[in-house]
Amino acid sequence: MYRYDEFDQQLVNERVAQFSGQVARRIKGELSEDAFKPLRLMNGLYLQLHAYMLRVAIPYGTLSARQMRKLAHIARTYDKGYGHFTTRQNIQYNWPKLAEIPDILNELAEVEMHAIQTSGNCIRNITADQYAGVIEGEVEDPRITAEIMRQWSSFHPEFSYLPRKFKIAVTAHKNDRAAIRFHDIGLVAVKRDIGEKNYEIGYEVHVGGGLGRTPFIAKKIRDFVPKAQLLAYLEAIMRVYNMLGRRDNLFKARIKILVHEIGEDEMRRLVEAEFAHIDAAKILAVPKQELDRIGAYFAPPNYESLPAESDILDKARSTDKAFDHWVQTNIVDHKIKGYAIVNISLKPIGGVPGDANAEQMDAIADIASQYSLDEIRVTHEQNLVLPYVKKHDLKNVYDMLAAQNLATPNLGLISDSIACPGLDYCELANARSIPLAQEISQRFADLDRQYDIGELKVKISGCINACGHHHVGHIGILGVDKKGTEFYQLSLGGAGDETASIGQITGPAFTGDEIVDAVEKLVTSYIDLRQPGERFLDTYRRVGLTPFKEQLYAPD
Amino acid sequence: MAQHATKTARFQAVTANTVQQGEVVYFAENGAWQPRLDQAIIVEGNEAAQALLQKAQRPDAELYVVNMYLFEVVKTKNGFKPLSVRETIRAAGPTTRLDLGKQAQGE
Amino acid sequence: MPLIKDKQFVDDPFTQIDDQAALPDSPVIVSLARLQTEAQTLAARNQPLGVIIRADNIGKTKAGENVRDLTDYLPILSLVALEFPEFRNGRGFSAARILRDELHFTGEIRAVGEVAFDQWAFMMRCGINAFEVGAHVTLAQFSEALGELSKAYQPACDDKKPILWRR
Ligand code: SF4
């Protein structure tokens, strides 16, 4: 993975020093809250319901074991023993004290981490496919591009005061696990034939996707941007947005609204015109040496040559049913023979989606050191990944995970729901999200039942900001507020992958007491309606909203 | 921000978060900020509420607290309680972690 | 308001004048509208000329005035003032870069309005070389703000050599 060099480290250190000074001035009363607020927001520090919240960036979701240990240490020393992994592949601490923020940032800087640009109207942490580099069928490791974009977007002088926050995601695989069509800019690395069996790598560019109050699927504005021109093309998009994006209305300030208002064709025309100016200057083409230097950090590790199948694994599977379930559900094929990609579910039955305590984080770091070449990934579905586990080590890994309640075999199943912090923590929330996720997973705890239901993505947000991605849930749940009490709106048929779709609202909202029953009714309807081999989403797409709605609102 | 003070509210109190920790506090006697709602000054009627808020907004208040506002409380047989779920959670702590927040301090 | 130009406090020779006001015999800053309607008269004067680009929400795009409308007038302009109506509004950063990189304007680009301590360095990188500052601002503070981040990752309009290009 990428390692800081002296430049990266120096900039992070300088930023920590700068913010430490600002914190000290605020505490002494030399800085007013009005002046301090935008500064703390630029450093990932929010004020939530009960305390401050610090959001730490995990660039493209890749962590080393050492970094994970530091995250555990921070949870234990400065917070209340846990952290929350978010849908943006970041981690949030819910209880830091203002005076200790500089210490936390210094600790993070020791392991090449920071909280810069995790809030504010700037280019946020860049996200990527969690299986980058280890999944079969990739054009290249998308983290090379993500890292270049990370550097380019860090402290960008022109784009740090945009109309609104800006999110970029990248994948290099036809199966979209990074929800790139729901980002301000989504990139797909693709190959282009240049004759004589040679090819060139570039990017398909999608612009103006997003969730929130007005969800949109991004529009593809370019089929191919050559690699060397990517930054110039990105600056062109950003400049069009910075010049024309709306600043008169917070809810209309995202680039998706601009694209919607001026239209896809006009957007393309403006970006191309801007691109022509910027590209002509040639200053944004990253030199080949630097591309190679960054690429080298993501070069495949020295894989051992292993047999495709492992006797140890087969034997363990045949004798341990729980392990067998876990392998079936949480393991994904690795591109290298004899290796496996392990998904660690952070959704134990009845647990808080995405939360991990310090002991669990330490355990995961140890497992990664011992069995996964020191590396861990964070997924936007709030789980973790061990990308380099040998098949014959799977049972050991499983046992160690199980000892920490980290081996729930539910990846992609109904109990693997996404939930934002909601009204239990979040200042902006209308309703709680976490308790719903907990109740749903308890209601459907029975594994045979979950397997029978099959893939079903439940996504829950506590307000229209949609941090829980409810619009792209097969079943989406949105918390709304009616005179200080919580209500929940259901939507069906959303998908965040390459078949992108936005869920349709079923009808009147439900109370907190009714909502889990309502979800169960939807599941029952699906089981009645499905044809062999159909997932929930397939059935929904075939039959539409009506049959589900009839069941849902039928008088008991 | 879902805040629930309304002109029709009968009883109200003033709340804020501390600068140091972001902790929830309530405006109390002698200009102090206290961590528990039962220590807060509760006033009746909109006029009294506005007056209370004004009193809380001393020029130096920003040194100690931020995010100050009025919210509605209701009288119960166990004293005043917040009307909204939001303020109930602020007064107690996360409902999913009963070991954290004010509720954990056994009060 | 005090003015820092090219990292020094300087006296401001320019006066900003209303669209209706008579032209004094000294350097002036006019509105875009006045520049467009009176370009010939303004050019004929033997005094430096400046224009201010407003960030107000104008017309349907709500995106303020467009620096590209200055293209034809740049030869007669010594100064372009960019209005920053509030801390959050960073449109002027792009306007400055368009002026420098695309339109190759070499005169003074001045930031006016709500310009904060923490923005000077970025503005400088975007080609803004003059700043209206509050009465309390000292040169020491100004240089401190510029020096807080010693390096930059990406190229812009200054001579900082970007990290992505120099390793
Ligand atoms: S969706 Fe709303 S409630 Fe949930 S974390 Fe985001 S802002 Fe908070």
C-alpha cells in the first residue's frame, strides 16, 4: 500500500500544527465560534448531539495493521473504547474532547493518517472498490488512480470552497462495489484498444450522481479519458461546477442539481470547453515516473504458489457447519490461486452496524499481520475485508474472528444492513437508524431463514441526507420527524451497483413500532412472489411496486 | 436541525453544548450551565422563554457553550421531561448504548 | 480598507465609483456593466482602469458575473477586483485562475469582501496578488498564513513546484 514520503508527512504535520493553534485560540476565547466552526469542519471535527465527533479519513478504504492498532489505541485512550466505520470508508469517534484533538491528530500523523477534508465543502476522501487489486477481472488496481487523486485534491487551492461537498469514487471492475453512479464524480477504469494487441488505460467518467433530498444517477459524460489527461479533465469538471454551481440554496448546491438544471449535453459541452483550455496548458499531466512510483506501491505482493484447493479447508468445512456457512457467505474468490478474500461482518445479530471496539480492532490488526500481509480494507457497506488470506489459513482466521464476535456469516443478507448513526448521535437526524437495524437483524436472526431469503440489502438513514444510502437499498428506510416523534418511510428497488436504480417510496410512513413488521411483510410478499433463482431485487424489478404495496398496506 | 421549541410550547428550557467536550448542558440558576435537566430553569410561556434565552446569551457565553437554543419540556409526575425524542436522547445518551452518556452516570 | 499587494502594505491608488458618478482624474474601479457600455471613453482616459466582478446571484444561473466577459477588455485593464461575498463562496478562486491561465491577464487581481486569514494562501496560489484586509491585520499575520503549508501537491498559478511533479 501507499507509504507517505517526506512531503506527505510534512504537509500533514504542518496541518496538525496549524489546527492545534486554532484549537488553542478557540479554547482561550481568541477565536469566536463563528470563525472556528469552518476551521474545525475542515479538519473533520463536528459537534453532534452528545459530544464532538472526529471523522478520520481512510483513503480508498485501505488500512495497514499498524494503522488499525492506532485506531484502537485512540478509541481506548481518547474515546469510549470504540469507533464507527462509515459508508464513506472512514472511521468516526463519537466522544473526543476538544482539548485532546491535537493529541489525537498527532497520534494519527504518526501512522500517516489524518482528518483533513473529511468535512467541509471540498473534495472529500476518495473511495474505491474494496476488492481493489485482489479481484479477478480488474483493468488495474483502482487505488493507483485514487492515490493520485488524493494528492491532487489535498489542499487544492481552487476547490476548497466549493458550493458544497464533493465526492469521488473509482473502480476498475465491471461490477460496481463503490457505488460510483451515486457520486459527484464516478470513474471506471477501462481499456481501449490501440491496435497491434496493445491497449491503453483510461476512464469512463460519470458526473452528477448523488443521494440526499434529490437523488440522481450520474450521467456518463465521457467514454474515455486517457490516463495522462485525467487530472486536467477533473479540473475541468470542478471548475465548471465551482463557477456555475448554485450557492443560493444549500439543497440545490450539489453538482447533481447543476447537471440536472443545465442538462447532460450542456454539461458535457462546458466540461469539454474547459478541458480544452486546461489540457492545452499541459501542466496537469502527471509524469510517467511519478505514475510508476505510485503504481509500485500497489504492485501485487509476492504471492506463494499454492494449490487451488486446500485439504485443510475442505476438511474443516465438512466438520464445522458454522465455519462452512461463513465460508459460503463471507468469502469471495481471489484472483490468485489458493488465496481468498475474507469479509469481516461488522453486523453481528443485534449489534450496531459498523461499530468496532478497541479489542476487536486490535484483534483484526493481529489477524491481518499474521494472515493477510498486514492489510485491511473498509467497505462502504460498513464491513471490513482481509484481502490476502491463504485458503488453508481460513479456519484459523475464522476462529480468531469468532472469538471476537466478528464471524457473523451474513454478508449481503438481510441482517447485513447499512445504518447511519441517526438520532442516537447525529445532530441533523430526524429519527434513529441503529435500533431499526438491530431489531431487523434480531427478527431475522435465524440463519436458514436468511439464506432462504438470499441477497437483500436493507439501508437505513436517519434523515434525508441519506448517509445510510436508503435510496439504493433493495429495501430503503428513511427516518422522518413528525412533531418530535419518529416515523419511517419505506422505499423499494434501489440498487447502488452497476444496475443503478433509485428506490420508490411505498406510501405512508410507519411508526417505530410498525416498521419492522412492515419489513417482514415485504419479505413475505417477496417469498410468495418470487420465481426460482430470483433475488428480492429481481422479483421487485419484474413485478413492480403494486403487489408489494398491496400486502404492505392491507388491513390485518 | 430538528429543534422543537414552538410558539405554542407551554414549558421551555435553554440547552447548549460545552465548548470543551460538546457535552449537553442546561441553563440553570446563577447563570450556571448544568448537566442535568432537573437542574435547569424551566419557564412558562413564550415571553418568559425568550427572556430566559436572552439571559443565557451573555456576551462571554461563547467561551463555555455553543449551539444554544430553547426546547419544549412537559410536566410529568417525575418532574419535567423533554417533549421530543431528540431532546430525550440528548438528555440521556444514545439509546443503543445505555452504558454511555448521562444515563450511564446513574442519575 | 488597508491593502496588501505583492506581500506588502501599499496605498490604494484606485477608487471604486458608482455607475452614475462622474469619472475623477485618477485610477478607478468600475462595474462590469459600465466597462461594457463605456469602454471607449474609459480606454481614452490616461489613468489606470480597474473593474469589479460581482459574485451576486444574478439572473437565472445565480452564479454571478463571468470573468470571461472581460476577454475583450483585458488590454485596457490594470486591475480586476474579484468579490468574495462570504467566506463560503469560493467562486473567485476559479475566476482568478481563468484570468491568469486562460486569459493570460498579468495585471493586479484583487480579492475584496469577506476574505479570511485561512484563504490568503490558496488565493495567492490561484493568482490573486492583492488583498483588502481588516484594519487589525499585520504583515506578520499575513506571512504566517502564507507559510502554514510549505508545499503543494498540485500545480496552480504560482511558482510552488507541485509535489506530484517533483519527486
Ligand atoms: S443521514 Fe442524516 S441522520 Fe443519518 S448520519 Fe446522515 S445526517 Fe445524520
